[in-house]
Amino acid sequence: MHIWVDADACPSVIKEILFRAAQRTRTSVTLVANQFIRVPPSPLIKSLQVPAGFDVADDEIVKRVASGDLVITADIPLAAEVIEKGAQALSPRGELHTADNIRQRLNMCDFMDTMRASGVQTGGPPAMSQSDRQAFANHLDRLLASAG
């Protein structure tokens, strides 16, 4: 298993959890972003900078991901694409996107986009909580244990 991270919007605390898990489980992690991302010195952890542009990082992840890989992203359309390729998708809040739930989440994403386009203020997601971080770490550990 290789872990791909949609790193432009990934919280730093989640990256730190991923760095520790990579070292502990000897799992390769690649952070993909439009900007330079500093990573700890490790042969297991890499940063891939892509050109700026809408969905450039997402497209790069989709191009490189393989069946059995794990993608860390809050981006529902990206999660849907990697699931189609046989990979798993986990949000930074610890929500596992699956073939069973991704269609519903895509529909909600489209609905919220329509609401925002019509001028409705929908607000953003709540701040990352300690329980979000714990849910992510626990789900990541389960996924890594089942892969190993």
C-alpha cells in the first residue's frame, strides 16, 4: 500500500500523524501539492509539487494511484475517482469513503455547490477537533493493519 495525500488542504496535525505512521509501519507516503511541502528526512516520505491550477494535484493523484493504495483527502470528487480505481479514500476527519457511500456524498457536495452558487451562505466545516484527530488516527491504524 502507498499513501497519497491531497496535501494543499490537509491539516498539519494530520500530516504529523501520517509521518509517524509511515515510520512505524514502513509505509510509503507521498504528499501532492501545488506548493512546496516540507517533509521529514525519510526514504518513506516524499513531497511532490505540481503546477498551480484547479485540480492539478487531484489529477496527479488519480494518475498515480493504484488499486490497494490509500488516499487522504477531504475532496469528495477526488475520493470518488480513486475509489473507481480500486483505492481507498480517508478524510482528514477519519471518515472512510467507500463505493457504498460515495454517491450520496457526491450528491450532497453537488447540492451544496448549487446552494453556494445561488448565494446561500453555507459556512465552512468546523475546526478540527481532538475527536476528529483521534478518529483519523484510529481509522488509519486499522487500514494499515489490514494492509500489512
